[in-house]
Amino acid sequence: MNYYLFEDEGHKVNVVYKPAELDEIVVYWNKGYDIKEIAKKMNRKPIEVLLLALDRAEIGKIKRRKHSIFG
């Protein structure tokens, strides 16, 4: 049987983002905030911010940092 990410009912992950959040993560990322800090500022779970950061990196909206997701 296949496993689908986030299919567990006890693990709610919101992967829908408002346009302002797309810009917000870029600002925080460029300031060097780590994933947990960004999540707190955006009122999101760290996993949601991590997934958004992966998406933004994949399409070239954020750049690789020395300490990656850790600031």
C-alpha cells in the first residue's frame, strides 16, 4: 500500500498560502531567520514553512544559505 504525505488525520498540515505569505517568507529567509523563527512570525507550523521554503528554492525565489534552514 502507498503512503501519502500528511494523510494521518492527527497530523494537520496547511499547504495553502496567501500571496502575502509568499513574499513574507522571502523577506524572513533573506534576513537569515531559521525555519522555527519564520514559522512563529507567520503563525504556521515549521513543516508548513519548510515545505514553502523548498517550493520557493525550487523555483529560484530564495537562495541557498550557509546554514540552510537553520539561518
